[in-house]
Amino acid sequence: MRHAMVSLALLFLAQPCLAAKPAAEDRRPNIVVILLDDVGYSDIGSFGSEIRTPAIDAIAAGGLRYNRFDTKAVCSPTRAALMTGRNPQTVRMADLPATKLDTSDFTRDRGELPQNAQTIAQVLQRAGYATHGYGKWHLAPESEDGSAGNNASWPMQRGFDQFYGFFLGWTDQYRPNLIEGNRRIPAPDTAGYHFSTDITDHAIAALTPKPDQPRQPMFVYLAYGAGHAPIQAPRQYADAYAGVYEKGWDALREERLARMKQMGIVPANTVLPPRNPGDRAWSDLTDAEKKVFARFMAVYAGFITHTDEQIGRLVAHLKQTGQYDNTLIVFFSDNGAASEAGQKGSFEQLYRPNTLTPEQMLARLDELGTVKTQSEYQRPWAMAGVTPFRRYKLWPHLGGVRTPLIVSWPKVIHDGGAIRKQYVDVVDIAPTLAAAADTSFPTSLDGRAEIPVAGKSIDASFRSANAPSARTVQFFELRGNRAITSGKWRALAVHKQLADFATDRWELYDTENDFSETTDLADRYPKKLEELKALWWSEARKYSTPPLAEAPERFRVRERFDDSADRAPMPPHLVPPPEPTATKESN
């Protein structure tokens, strides 16, 4: 009996020691999403570009490049899909956010993410991650000002512990319109300031381990303004490309395609489509135009190289602090290269007709890329940016939707530098991040059903080149333009705004044998085309209410898809009232 009492006493005394045992270290990976803006498929060195991006290329050399990754062809729908793992139509972000919220509109065009569509930031935050966002948001109605009761769509209310960046679709890189947390703050007034450098400094600070504190895995969303207009970077970065672009966009496309074939990013039989209708041949330009337009592209290239340098600083920090091997980095662009500036480009101000002559721009050429200009390059440079595809941002062709995707996670990915050919859509990114963090999107929360997630994790492809694609079917719709992917087949239709949808002409491509969509097979395989059209309607009805509609009135810019357009589209508030909407396709 006495022996038993002694044993109990010893056990009691041992309890504090057991309780004080430190918790196991949280070894889940850091997650860093690096998102560029309006950067084309071939604008990165590891995807065939002459633009120097050594830091991004080094990430690719240790990770994976996905050559069949599709977005939603414009920023906000892509970002909505990235954040929620749902199709943008499902989460009421079929186009850009609302200017002023219509509280009676609960359709695809409401322009505000619903509260029962948790973001990946909310999922990771609830799973114990620290969540930090830096850069572009553009997922909230413009009428929200950040004040209590008027900020439901601001980042801090959608899962971020901290956010520093800008609210709308673009900002001046030297004088950004900034928000921090739930408030607007003054533009920086520091000599040599650049937004890309600023947000990288913030990301590095967030990813600095805290001494004497248990490790907490980090989620960092780093959404650069680059390479969205205005194209702005310190002059030396543009000067480094002097003499590179005087050859012009036609020669550039050929050179990029040759490199892409050599590195295996595209199949060896890939053919360049003809120059897009309305885009001028470089040989037809005057000497003054060639000199001016080459400088525009040099500024854009310098902008990308400057951004790459910032990414390099972030990676160096992760390596110096011993975090790199267990950090999952996902890098991509939100849509294809931008064509909005037309054949002349923008010089002094974005989204306004450029009234300057080439000679007038030539006299002020040193201003390009500086605080004195808000410029965007000429449309044919976008054609080169999306090599080897047709069209550009906003279009349903691959030039609009396909962008480079790079994934790095040294602890898990062991065949660095490999190219993955699995088909991936941006809706698949969020479920992939959740799986890496050993969590998942909830099906219900606080007694309310969540909108089902459409994306599927691609983590199997991290370990095996032979893993099947997580998806084989994906529909696309933007401003009435449609596309459907099913295995190797891809069908698409360009819609003329306010025309009868039934008159839209569908195209059909075999992307296994025709990677760049050069040969329309619609007449050769009419049954296959009808099958894909029916599949489009089935998917659209599943994910979109209504399944098809004209663009909201504020986005009905008539010259947007006019092949002969020679100027930037007018901003929505200056567009004339539209004609009455035509009858929609019945099935």
C-alpha cells in the first residue's frame, strides 16, 4: 500500500514536466504566390524570352515549368479564381469589380466576392498560417472606402493579417495610390522610390523568422504591378536593352519561338500564326516609329528585369534564413500581354487616345518609363509577348488565357528544371496550396454552406511527370467570348458586342497537334464542334448564372475587338450609351 502511494506521488510530481514539454515544430511549408500582371507567355527567360529574368529562371531551374496553364484573360476574374478556387462567374466576378455595388444583383456580374466563398487566405489563416498580402488587390467594389461597415471585400476582411498595396487595377509605380490594412495612406515621397521594391521589402520583413518564438508557417501573396501599364522602371534598366528591339516584333516572334522549341517549352512542330489582323508589319513603320516603338519595348523589358531583381532579393533572403527548401513558390501572370494601347501606344496618359506624332514622342523619348509618363507599348509588342499564340489579353484565344506557371518546392520537387505538360487552370491553384498546408476548403462554415470549390489540387504532378492532369475540361467566358477545353480539343467563339450570340462563329483546334491554334478544324470536324459547344453550355450552366450574357454596360467598349482599332479604348465612363441588347442564343 505504501509502495503504491509513493508511486502515485511520483506520478503527480512528474505531471508538470509532462505539461511543459514543447509542442512539435510546425513543419508545414511557407507558401509564396508571386503574381505578375499582363506578362505574356514568352516574356520570361525560362519560357523563351530575351528579357533577362535570372531570378525567375533560377526558381524554374530548381522547380517545374507548366506549359499548359490557363487563366481568365483579365485580372480580376483570374484573381477571384486564384483566391477562391472557384470559377469567377460562380463567385460573381465574371469581369472587373463593381464601381458601385448593386445590392439587388446576385448574378455573375455583381462584382463582389460572396461571403460564403472562403479565400485561400481565410483557409490558411484558420489553419494556423500567418497571412500577408502585398501589391495589387482589385477584388472589391470601388465604392468601398475601407471604413468599418464599408470594407467587406478589403483584404483584411478576406483572410489577411496584413495587407499593403493598391486597391484598383493599376497605379503609378513611383506615386502609388496605397492602402494599408483598412485605410488609405499617402503616396511615398522618397527619392528613388519604386513600388516593386517597396512591396518586396515588406515581404522580406514578413518572412524574417522571429527569434525565441515558435515557427509559424507563412502565406505571402506578392502581386506586383509589373508589367501592367504604366511601364515604369529606373532608366538604367531600359538602357540595358538599347539596340535589342530595333529588329521589331516580327523578328522577335521568330527568335522567341526558336528558343522555346530548343528548350522544349513548345513542341518542335509548333507554327507561328499569322500576324493578328490590324497589327502593322515592322517593315512598314517609318524610321521615327521604329526608334520610338523600340524604346517602348526596352522600357517594358527593363520593368520586367527590375521586378526579377526584386524577386531575387526575396529568394536570397529565404535561402539566407534557411527557409527556401521548405517554401512552396508559385509564380505566374494573370493574363496574356496587354493590347489596349493600340498601334500608337500610350505616352502621357493611359486609356486615352495618343495624339502625339512619332516625331513628338521621339523628341521626348527620355521621358518614357519615368515619373513624367504613364505609358504602354504598342499592340504588336503584345503579339510578340504571347508567342506562339494568337491575340492577347481579353481574348478567348490562347494568347489571352495562357501564361507561364512555375512551381518550386525543393523539399518535395526533385526533378528541378523539368517541364510539366499537365493541363492546369488557375482555379486549381488554391486547392493545391491548401493541400500543401495539410488543410482544405470547408464545405460549410458557421452553419452556412460554402459555394463548392471547382479547382483540383495538382500536387501529384509535383512528384511525377506521368501524373494525370487534375482536370481535362474547363470552360471560359469573358464579355461574351467563349471557349471550352476538353482533353486535346479546344473550341472558341469571339462575340461582337451586342450582336446575337447565335451568330457567333466557333473555331475548333486540336491543341495536341497544333499547340498554337493555327489551323481551324471547325469545318472538318463539325460533330466534334457540336459536342464541344454542348459541353460549353453544360459547364456554363453549372458554374454561371446566367450562363451567358453581354458584358456589363460599363465594359462595352466597341473598339476593343475591332481588328482595325488604332487607339486605346475609351475608359468606361466615357463610352457612349450602348444600343439595345440583341437577342441571346437560346441554347
